[in-house]
Amino acid sequence: MNITFILDSASDYCVDHHTLSVPFVIVPLNITFKDGHFLDGVDISMDEFYERMAREENLPKTSQPSPQAFYNAFHSELEKGNELIYLGLSSNLSGTVQSAGIAKGMLDEAVQHKVHIIDTGTASAGIHVLLKEAEKLVQQGKSAEEIVASLNEKKETVLAYVLLETLENVKKGGRISAVQGAIAEFLNIKPLLSVQDGIVETVGKYRGKKKGLLKLKELLQEWKQKHPEKELFIIHSLPSKEEVIKEFGELFTFSAFKSISFTRFGSTIGTYASQNAIGFIFH
């Protein structure tokens, strides 16, 4: 039986540049600005999203796809005779996985066993790590059940670090006060965050971006020594891959890695990371 992978748009997977050899479907999250509602990646591009977010006083709101949206995607692929594996945005960050679970329950009982839902505990390129592992397992002829079991083990190793350029969106979102935000801006504070199993923690706060980048470099060197053969997954909210290389290339000596992928944050993570954030996915 063929396997189709279901993603949500918080995976930030770029359809236009994908290299997957397995079929996949992306279910979009919802984005709401003051004057309109959009389907992530369908009605609004990343560039449009960042441009609007930067000029509007209030943050946009993101919300999970409806159960009906997941049901439509599930039903369509099941009609083709495919088995499904959904790699979902961490339930600690969104209700997206729960929405997919409701959709599974809406299906005929005879086909529900063909839909497998994985709470990845991550987002963005963290999901890409699992997707690439899944692709290898498909090529090895593994069953859906075997793939799900393997990915549930693999997801425990996925860890993200992100250095924020600004706390403006954190302030807009009410996670810190205007006074705290003003003080952080005055002191040029750059927070370094870690994300594992959907839990966001502050690793450090640095006076100036260079100090934060040096900490990231230290973490990256330690990881590379332990895993010299692994692909480096870079996550960011700069305008392009070229901007990432231009601004950070010398410091991180990206050429030392055998393989590198670049993922720009979409609306779900970009809403809080804001512009010019950078980080890595360790796995």
C-alpha cells in the first residue's frame, strides 16, 4: 500500500522547491490580520506575511486548520487507496494535532486505522528532519506502522535553538510588558531560545547580536563534533537563503558541513520570532 504524508503549513515546507520522492499534502493553518483572513501559503505568501506583520500595530493571529480541512485531505487520499501519516505541529504549540484527531474520528470506522497521527513535538524544519527520515524508511520498504514507531523515537532527539533579533513581537503578543520591551531594546538584548517537545525555554540573554551568535557557534561546534555526518538544518526569518549566508556565513563556516538546508519561518513561528531570527535544528 502506498503512503501519503500529511503536513500542516507550520512545517514551512516549500512545495516549489521540494525534493521528496514520496507523496505529501499540506493542510494550511489560518492567519487573521485586522482586515482579513488568509490560508497560510495559499492566500498569502511569506513575503506578504512579513511585510504586513512589520507595518501593522497588532500581531496577526494564527489558528489550526478546522477538522473539516483535515477530513477533506484525509478522505481524498484514502479514496486513492493510500495509507496516511500526519506529521503534526507540536500539541504544546497549537491545537492542530487535536484538530486532526477529530477529523480522523469523522472518517468511516473501516478506514480509520489507515490514518496515523504523530505529534512531532516540533515545528518548521524540525518536521523536515522527521520527514527525511520517513522517506528513507519508505525506500527501505517499511510499513506505515514501522515508520510511525521509528519517528516517535526519532522525534525525541530533535532540538531547536533560535536567536531572536528583536523582542518587538514578543511585546506585541503580551508575553512581556512594554516597559520590559523598551528596556531590552535599550540594552540591545538578544534572547536565545531552545525548543524541544514543544517547550520553549530561554537559554540565555546577550548584549548585542554578536555575543548571541558566538553562543550559537559554540553549540554548533559541539554538535558537529558528535555528529559530523549529519545534515545541518538552518532555520531563519531573513528574506532569503542568500541573506543568511551573507550575514552569518563566515562566523559559522557553513562550508564545513556535508549537507545544509535552509528553512524560512512561515507565519506560525514567524509571528513570534519576528524578522531576522536565526537558528539550527539539532538531531
